[in-house]
Amino acid sequence: MSESGMGRKYLIVNAFGRSNRGDSVLLDECIEQIRTVDPGAKIMGILFEGVASAQAAHPGVEWSDRIGNSSRFSGPLGRLEQLVYLFVAWIACATGLFGFAQILPQSQRQTVMAYQAADFVISAPGGYIHDVNLSYVIALLHIHFGTLVGAKTVLAPQSIGPVKSKLGAAMTRFVLSACALMCVREGYSQQFLIAELGIDPEKVVVTGDSAFWNLHVTKNRSEIEQLLQDIGLEKGEQFVGATVVDWPFPHRANPAEDRTKYEDGLVYIFDKLHREHKLRTIVFNQVASDLDLAQRIADRCGAHVLVHKTETEPEILRAAIGRARIFVGTRFHSCIFAMMEARPLTAISYLPKTEFIMKDLGLQDLAIDIVSMDRHALSRLVAESLEQENAVSARINEAVNRYRSTKMHFGEALARVLDTEREPQLKDAVS
């Protein structure tokens, strides 16, 4: 590890990749804030996928693959390979015998060596520590590797929970209690960490969602007009923007029924908007894994629902969403893009982050829960945003400005960690 103040090394872990446009914005802002707080920082990053795309976007960052990515096998053999790689990395980080990393594929070997070099491990902003599936265990391990090597480990602004199982909660508590600081985006995560997991309250700080500070949006009107025409709109045509999420409805008694109700509700509202207002809908591609659901909805609706299938950088996606007359979003960062552009919206909440951040904004009446929603409640919210378009737009713009001026930003939280790191050195210098 480097000496403090002499080119600190930061390793960002648990970043997804640029195919999730919401996570891309959060990662961009995280990198920018590290460099603002520590201009001499050397930054490394670990990705679930898309190293080449990240390298193109951030050539000054050293990127490598997440530990456990299976490269040779699929199915049970692939899962076994993943477990072997994770165990090898754990042995290397826990014992300091980094020669074990030679067993790993080259890019994952590079990842283990990045842990060895890191002064700070930053768990990327977002929302991935919840038990929708077992991927949260891998996320926790990547945080745990940081504390094993003695790096100061910080969670950048994120949502944490729910974790329903006792074993999962115990594992989450064990890993996170060793971190130096946890930045959470809303009250639910704060309550989950302190009240349910018993984390030291002094280690938990509530910040805003980093996407609200990312102001990068393209001003190239012709580029956006061309994108909308490529998707299938006529030039100058008004439209409804939307995103969907291919959600498994975890912990529900009948998830298949819930999925059908959600899909039927979207089909109903998109049909109604076209029938009553002659507005077509574009389902935007924030996360590529949602495209099958988007296409299924489009097939049911017909030509008045279009699917944006190409991968576009966040500043382009945000500008395109900003052209929508109203927005109906399930992926929350697409809702943030709409709010940053002051578009009237209805946000469909599939995790606590949406409900609680909308409440922080004072816009909770514009959100509806994915489980309890029915087509009539959804229709009422969407109709109100259309009927009161200018008033809702002004209200959203005011809410976003208030949020940005009152919420702590990640850079402020990280600066506090750096200040506490300096205090012992100052005492040593005086003595």
C-alpha cells in the first residue's frame, strides 16, 4: 500500500458495467468525486462485465474483472468454477499469500493484486445488497476482501436491504461492521443497518443519490432527434417515456401472478394513453436484461409502443427521456433522469429505495408500489401527471433543487474519512 497522502490508491468494487445506464451514472460520479477530494488519487475498478467499454469511458482507471466470473463453463460447472475463484481470492487476501492468485484467470489475478495495492476500497454506489438473488453474497465478499487486506473500506451512496434470512443477515452484519463508513441513500437503509443489523450508528451516514449531482446531458439536439427517429417516432412527435423491470417478485406467495398483474397494468396504461391522447410510448433501454419484457409488452400493445434496443451512454439516454411529455418509470435511475429534466412522472417502486427517495424529495404521491398497484390506480396517477403537466414539472424541478442543496454528497462523506485518516499523523508530527 502507498504511504498516506502520497498517491493514495482507490479500488472501486461491485460496479456492474456500462450496460446498466443508471449504474454508469453512479460510477461516473463516484470517480469524479474521488478525484475532486483527492486529486492525486490512483483509481482502479472491478466490473461484473464490460471492461473494454469502461476503459473507453474512463481510460485513466485500471479496470479488471470481478472475482468469480466464470469464463470456461456454464451451469453447475460454471458455478463450481466461480466458487473456486472466490475461495482462492479469499485465501490470498486473508493470508497475504498473493501467489495463490496465479491460479486465477489473468484479469481476475489483476483484481487480486489491485486489492493488495489498495489504500481504500470503495463499494460502488447503487443497490445490490439485498436478497433478490445470491449475487449479494458475491458483493459482500468483494467488500470483505477489502477489510481483509487492511484497506479502509467505504460504501459509496447506496441502498441496503432487505435481507430476510437469518444467515444472510448475519453474514451482512459481519462484513459491513468492519467497514469504515457506510453511505446510504435513504432512511430505510439507515434503519436496516442500525436497527436490524446492529451496525454502529457512527459508521452510517445518510447522503443523497449521486445521480442527482451528475449534470452530464448532451445538448446535441440533432443527435437526440435522430435517436428518437431510429426508434420509430416521427419527427417532432410527442410521446410517453417509460422503463420496465424484469422483476422476480421475491418473498411473494405467488410471484407469477404479481408479474402478470404488473405487465397487464403497463399494457393497459400504454393502450389508454394512445387511445385517449394519441400518444405513443417508448420503452427505453436502461438495463439490457429488461428488453425481453419490454418487447413482450410492445407485442401485446402493437405499433403504439416502441422499444429502444440500442445501448446509449447515460447523457444521451437522459436527454432522450427529457423529450418525453410524461414518464412512467420502474427503473429508478430513469426516473431520476426524468426528474433532472423536470418531466412529470409516475414512479413504480420495486425496492424500498424508490419509495423512500421519492419521500425525501416530497414527491411520494407520484410513486406507486409494484406489488399493490392495479391498473386503475396507475391510470389515475398517469392521468394526473398529464392533466397538470406544467404544475407537476415545476414542482419536480423545485424538489430536485431542494434535494441537491440539502443532502450530503458523497465527496463530503469521503472527505471526512480522509480527515480522520490525517488526525493520527498530525498527532504523531506534534509529538
